[in-house]
Amino acid sequence: MAMEDRSKNKVQMLYDACNEVFSAHKEQLPTFQQIHWLKTLMASMEAVDVGIDEFGPGSPPSSPDSPKELISSQEVSKITYIHVHECDDFSMGVFCFPAGATFPLHDHPGMTVLSKLLYGSMYVKAYDWVKVDESNARTIGLAGTVKDGVMRSPCETSVLFPRSGGNIHCFTALTPCAILDVLSPPYSEEFGRPSTYFLDFPIPSLPGYVVLEERDMPEDLEVVGAPYLGPPVVTVEDDLC
């Protein structure tokens, strides 16, 4: 693994690490050491590092290097996605939530996902498949509960894998909050990695287990975009120009 360059901003260091782990060695699954490296980098990141002011308008920059213009967490009224980077091998972005907003139960097919709660608190429910039937028009199957509780910042960066860690999950924001996500590989309809939504049906006789049934994307789900106002990220493509 490459040594960290302290002269780089945190987003650049995360991009460089993701590029090495997910692009330079795309034919291999990430090792424990590589995942630990990414988790460590994300653990140090704060909202201001990606251009977000978690405290609201008028709060002073946390350092001289902080962006002069920030997205105010207090002014986020809808689920908002801030796109940082995406290539064939991985994506980086931030979801901002107003208090009370819910992102419905969905999956991450064939993906490794690292998530860092930058600020706030949220209720999380997450499952992994035990047995799945995809022979019908819609996916249905038995799943076990991985998490059913509250996450509060600061907390450890979470990791999920294609078949473990809570690949199917939903969030409800208890306060204004934001999650930094790294997905590898990113969602792609073309390559058979669509986002699928589910309903969960608890099994009274089998605590901790549910039946998951595929559903259409909820009509009331609205995600808006916002510009990335953090420090610029120099990508491999930029270096080739």
C-alpha cells in the first residue's frame, strides 16, 4: 500500500487509495489490510472535508484550508446526493439527510461498500440473504438481521460485502446527518447491478429473520443532487491529459 502524502487533502488521499485497491487490482478481492487502510482514511474524515457545514450558516471554517463555500446541513430539506467521483471500478459520494427522512430498503448487488457517518444520528436496519429465490419475476427469500439499531457520529466506518455485512439495508435520519459512501463497483444497469428495493415481513416464530420481497422503487422516494464543494480531486484521467 502506498504511503500517505500529508500534503494532499483527505478526499484526494481516499481517491488515491480507492484507485489502488479497486482499479489497479480490480481482478482481486480487497484484502483485510486494504479494507483496513480505507477504513482508517475514512475514519479521519469530517463533513467539512467534503464541503459540508454540519453546524449551519455562519459557523467559522475549522481550518485555513477549509473550503470558503459550504453546503449547510441545516438547509438540506430533501435527501441529497453529492457526487464526488465515479469510474468503472468505484464511486465516491455523500448522502445528506434532513431529520425524519427515510431511504427505503435496498441492496448493493456484487458490491463492497464502505460508509462513514459524518455527523448526526440515524436508525439503521440491515439484512443478509439466507436463502433467495430469483426464479420468479421478482426476488423473494429469507434474510437474517445484521443490524437493527441507532448509529451516532462519531462511529466506526462500516463495511459490507456482496454476501455479508448487511448488504440490504435502510436508513431513517433521527437528526440531520450525512453518509460518505464508497461503492465498488458502482451501480450499473448495463452490467447487471441495478438498485433493487424490498419490503420486509417479520417471521413471528423466527425472531431475527424476515421474508424479503422485491418491490418497485417507492413513488415517494426523491433524491436531489447538489454540487461537490470540497477540494478538487485529481483523477487518473486528469493525469493523462
